Amino acid sequence: MSETTQQARQPGTPGAGLLELDDVSVTYRIAAGEVPAVRGVSLTLGSGSALGIAGESGSGKSTLAMALLRLLPKDARIGGRILLDGEDVLAMKWGRLRAVRWAGASIVFQGAQHGLNPVRRIGDQIAEPLLVHDLARPEAARKRVAELLDQVGLPAWRARSYPHELSGGQRQRVMIAMALACAPKLIIADEPTTALDVMVQAQVLTLIKELVAEHGISLIMISHDLSVLADVCDRLAVMYAGRVIEHGPSAEVFHAARHPYSRALAAAFPTVGDPASRMAPRGLGGDPPDPMRLPGGCSFHPRCPVALDGCASLDVELWPAGPDRTAACVHVREKEEAS
């Protein structure tokens, strides 16, 4: 896989990435006011690369994923630029956006049970994007469905099944087959293994890795589990309170995180076979901040075990944290300035 890089660029300057996010923000308008769910995210994803986006519930990662294809509700306002293969998704007219969905970029939703129509056979549901986008006639679509089911490890006769006749892992494989149907350049997987047991999760993750490598597809995977993302993705972006607070090669972010929040996420999972780790898991106390009442300075400082007095007022940003890495922590800035 080619490497995903984060680049500083001026608006209007062409970039080399398949997907470029330039100062993307998402604000929900509700009766009580405006809720800033995503704040100033800038990332670049190269062709054939895999980027993991991690964070707790409420960090903004799923909102960011939905914004990429303008799948958010009408009360959401999206700012910045989202360039897919050089074309601004936010400036697309409805007809063009409809053509890009599935064919240019597709999404694997978190709950397959809710993403599939319970009264339609799965073969018809997999074939639907092919027929809607005029990529195949009905007979050719049926053959393509059989090929897709084979790719995700399901027999062709399962095309006649209804969703309730499949297990959770099988339904998730059907969702992946649907995402692959129109041969998109980008797949967005929003916590695709959350509801699965450990063994089935491992099988689905292996399937995703193999398909991405075989077809040269770019991947964005959303999860709260850094270990899963480090296993699948080239790079990781960790989000907190709507912002990216660390970004870099996945193995380095997982094993040697520079931001205290990233370290807490990586340490939140017990080590298999280690009783001490199981009995005394190293979690993170407290809850993420209310988006409508964000603390001043670094949003993480009320929960941070190494916060300094100035963290409550310091205007933090992503500072260099080593080769091809950034982190939004004052300790990172001080260490880089001292070196």
C-alpha cells in the first residue's frame, strides 16, 4: 500500500491524494443552539492506502465519515473542502453526488441488521447499485452478485436468502459485497465489526485487508479500538472533541503514542493472557466534554493526567511529533523545541 500523508497546502492547490479534507467542520443546528461536532479536520488519503480514525463515542469520527458523502441530516452544516479524486463533494449537484455514491466511494455501515432491507433478498440488494448506476443488465447483475458473494466468502445460493436468515458475520459480509459492487476507489467502513464476536471480527478484518490489497482500494476505517485499526491501516488519526489530536503511522501511534489521550485509548484493552492487565485495566476516567460547552484551551485537559496550568488557556494545534507525525499536546511541542 502507498503511504497516506498529511500535507499543508493552499486552497485551490491540487494535491496528490485520492481524498483530501481541508479544514472540514460539521455543526448541527438544534433548538438549544449550534453543536460543533467536527472542528477543522485536514487529512489526505492516497490511492491504495488505509487510514484509521479512532476515538471515543462522541469524538466526531462517524460524523466525519458521513460528511464525506454528504449523508448527514439536513440540520448539519458542513464547512471546508472535501476533495474526492480532485472534485469537491460539497460543491456537487445532486445528480453528480448520486453518481459518486457507490461508484466513486461506498460505505459499510456499523449495523448490518439496520443497513439491510429485511423484506428483500440479499442478492437483489447487492444488485441494486449496479442497476441504479446502469453498470449492468439484470442477467449480468446476477452473475456479478455471485462473484461478489464468492469474494466475501459466501456461497452464491445465499443470494436468495433474507437478512434474518444470515448470522451477524454473514450480514456484515453482505454489506462489504454491496460496498464492492460498483468497484469504488474508496470504501468507508464505520465500525464494521462492533456487533460481532471476537472470532468473527477477526475473520471480517482479514477479509477487509485482503480485499483492499487485492483490488487496490483506499480505505477509511472508523473504530474506538486502536489495536484493530493498527492491524488494518497504514496510518491513524485520533480524534477528541471533534478535532484530530494525533496523526501518524499506525504502529507508532499505537505502540508509542505522543498524546496522552491516544496513550489512554491504546492502554484501555487488557492484554490476552495477562491476569494483572485483566484485573486492573488501565482506562481513562471521566467523560468526553459536551460539544456545546467545550473547555478552554486543550479540550482534553480536564481529564489529562499530565495537564499543566497553561493547558486550560493554551491554543493547541497539531505540532510536529517526529518524522511524519503530529500531535496536539504542549508536551510534544516542548520536547520538539528542546531537541
